[in-house]
Amino acid sequence: MKPLKEYDAKTILKENIFEEIFAEDDLIARSYMIADLSLRSKELNVKGQFDMILKAHEKAIREEKKEEKRTQMAHPSSGRVTEFNIPLEKPYTNMECGSWFASETGIYSLNVMGMEQRASRQPILPVDRLENVETGEEQIVLAFKRNYRWKEITVGKEVIASASKIVALAKYGLSVTSENAKYLVKYLNDVEALNNDEIPIRQSSSKLGWH
């Protein structure tokens, strides 16, 4: 910013002045800039115009940030990963989870209004796939944490594709109810889709049973 005395009633209201103000990341330094320019605009009898333009820029920035937040909520980010504490001896790792927040305290996402949509209150991951060589049907292995211990169950793919069917897994220790079932279905399918190349698929024969 050039010396204040070099600004006149016209140049102090130019667009580049306000661009320079909001390009300053340090909030304290920005506040001093605004205070100095506001005082100079008062000396030039254009403080009303200066304040009006300043408020317009502040409003535009707030709206831009709101739109960015709405976009982030509406479109999953492939960069987010689960943050589960997985023992080194386990044959699986944390995975990409799109728009989901997944940690030891549970799994949830936010809708466009910022409301929480909870899928589970425990860590859970699809870690393996089994394909029947005779029928082509798939089963999926789910790893989940229950009472501080990781467990695994193998279920048909149709189970994790249906909110009405997935509630049956509660008998194995999954924290799933009729209220969070649809979110758990979406979470599991999102994780599987995002990690398709990472989740191994093994062949099995129905003649010998699933292995």
C-alpha cells in the first residue's frame, strides 16, 4: 500500500485498493489497513462511499465461502480417508471415504444443510471380496471394531446394498438400526467404490462352500 497522502477522492475508491485489503491474510495487518484508509477517506469526504464498497466486498467474500462449503458438502472429496486405529497385524488399512468423516468415535457425513448423517458409532470397513466361480455371486468381508477388538463377518453383497437387510447384522455386533441403516449402506458402498482396486477379490466355489 502506498503512502496515504498519495490517495485522492477517486483513487481511494478504486477496485485494486479493496483487492489489496483482502489479499492481506494477517487479520491484524488488514485491520490496520482498513483503519488507515477509512481515516483517509474521511479526510477526502468519501468515507460513506468507502464504507459502502468495503461492506460489499466483505459480503461477497462471505457468500463465496458459503458456496464453497455447500459445494464441498454436495460433492464428496476423494482425498478424505478413514482414521481408524488398526493394529499392524491386521491385513487391512485405512481407506478413502469420500464425504464421510470416519474415526474411532464413529462415521458420519454432513448434508447440504450441515446436518449430521451418522452411519455408525464404530469403525467398519469392507476389506475383502469373494466371488463364486460357478454363479458369479459376490460376498464381502466386513471388518469392524467391537469392544476394542476387530472382528470380521462375511455377508452377501445384497445385504450391504439394502437398508432393510443390513439391520440384520446387528446380531453380530454392528451398531446398525433402522434409523442409521441407509447411511451405513451408502458409506459401505462409497468406500468400496473408492477403493475398488485396493480391496482384493478372491474366487471361491459353492461346491466346497465359501472360503
